[in-house]
Amino acid sequence: MRILTPNCNFFRRFFLILIFLFGTSGAVFAQDYSSEPLLFFQERRSEDYDFALSLSKKIFTKLEEEKYPYALEVSSVVFPELLRYSEFRNELESLMNECLAFASEESNGFSIGLFQMKPSFAAKVEALLCENPELKGKYSSIDFGGDLSSFDSRVKRIKRLNNFDLQVEYLKAFADYEIKALSLEEEDFSHRLSFLATAYNYGIQTDRNILEPVLNWQTFPSGSRHLYFNYKDLCILAAEEIKKAVE
């Protein structure tokens, strides 16, 4: 049997996209938008902003129709990722197709789909479902045990992450788990969204003490601690825009 292995072109293209996403950020952020982060995208990247707002509105409307209690939080959490996806949509979709072809263990760390979810993140959500009977029953469409080791499970997970409705299910399962794990049920909207957004950007956590120092990091979109915008602040501002858009 012929074994498929990733070629050099795949990793070179992935690296070049990372350079475009992160390495050139300093040039486009020459003007100070630090006090009005959303204004930067509205004025300088209006097409990306319109795309992100339109899709966030679509997510919100879908979850409202489902009577999901955290519709605004969930639709806001992915807003910054939608801004990034819009700019590099074609390249990212092409990489997703190559991930499908090879489905190597390295592909577990590649961000996939509209919400820029890593397969490793999705696998962790699947594993959490196994530990929680209530969530397991609620999210049976993504209940696959979280196996990262087999080729077949990786291929199927990558396909799921290219499906809008299933990505929303992963997102809802993540939110339900974190809200309970971090005791956010009774928090006000802004506080709850702040922790959810930070956990989505930083990594699933069960300890608020780990997330609290991270809440104010300026890491978007560069990925370093030294530049640009705060992820949760963008999400909170996006929530206001989503509410206006659906009124």
C-alpha cells in the first residue's frame, strides 16, 4: 500500500501564509488604533470586517432559532478569526484540502475552516464529551472520542471541521464546557465573554487563575505578546455590532 507523506511544498506554503498572517502585521498597524481596535478593521479592512460581521450575524441567528442560551457569546467569540479567514480564504481552503490528502499528525496543529479550529482543539472537545454524559448526549454529532493517532480519525475530523454546522457544534460544546468549568453561569455578559474568548484563543482551561493573567494580552493578530489588539476586546466590541445588525 502506498503511504502518502506531506511534501515540502505543503509546508513551504503553510509557512508563507503564516508570514502573511503574522509577519507583515507591523506595517499595516503603523497608525495607532489601540483605543479603537474595531475601527481599524472597519476603516482599513472593510471587506474582511463586513464578511466577519455577516457570518457572525448568521451564527447568532442560527443559535437564537435553536434557543441556545449563549448565542451572542458564541457568535462573538469567533469574530476575530473570521476577520483573518476572510483575508486568506483561498489559501487556507487549499491547505485544508492538502491536510485531507495527507492527514499527518502535523495536521493536528493546522487551523482549519471558518472558525480557524485546530484538529487538536476539536479532538480535545470530543474527549471532554466522553467525560461528561450530559454534553455527550447533547452533542452526539461530534462524539468521536478524540482519537488523534489514527489516519482515519484525523481525516474524518478534518472533514467535520470543514462543515459549517459541525464547527458550530464544536463551538457550542466548547462554550458549554467552559462556562460550567469556569463557573461563568452567573457572571455578567462581558465577564463571561471575556473568559470564553480568552480560552478559545489561548486554549481550553478549567482554572480561571490560568486565564486571568492572559485576559489583557495584546496578541491579535500577531500571535506575540508585544503587539496589536486584545482578542477579548474585539469580541466584546463585535457583540455590540452583532446586536445592532440583528435589530
